[in-house]
Amino acid sequence: MLGYVKKLTETPGAVDDADFDALRAAGWDERGIYQANALISFFNFSGRMEAASGLPMDGPQLGETARQDAVGNAQPQRFNASRPSRRSGPGS
């Protein structure tokens, strides 16, 4: 499964029937494969949205900021409006 997760995350266009056959051979049923795909896709989507929006990434820096906010030692982090927009098309 971890090889499949890596492939779906890094090169989703390369996923093919052989990948699903390998998962079935390893004991995964259709429901399990579907649920894994849903979770993998959701975390890839949310990570890309987080990166594209300028929000802080999960990790020690975010945890330290939250701790400081809780005890009143720092200003809350705000969305960085000065980050260049990645939108294109009408209205951008």
C-alpha cells in the first residue's frame, strides 16, 4: 500500500490497473482500495490548498505560534494578503 500511496501522490497519472491488481493480491478489497484512495486524495488536496494559500504548514512552527497565542505572547498569524495570487482567468 505504501508504494501505491507514493505513486498516487507523486505521479497520479501513472496509476494503472496493475497497481490495483497488486493491492488486491495483497489482500485489499474494493471498499478498502476506495477508502484508501479517498483518504490519500483528501490529504493531497488539503496539503496543496494549504501550500497554495500561504497558510503555515503543520509542524513545530505552527505549534509554537499556537502556544504563544494561547498565553498572549504573540499576535495571531493572519492570512498573508501580500502573497501573489496564483489565480488566472477572468477576475484575476
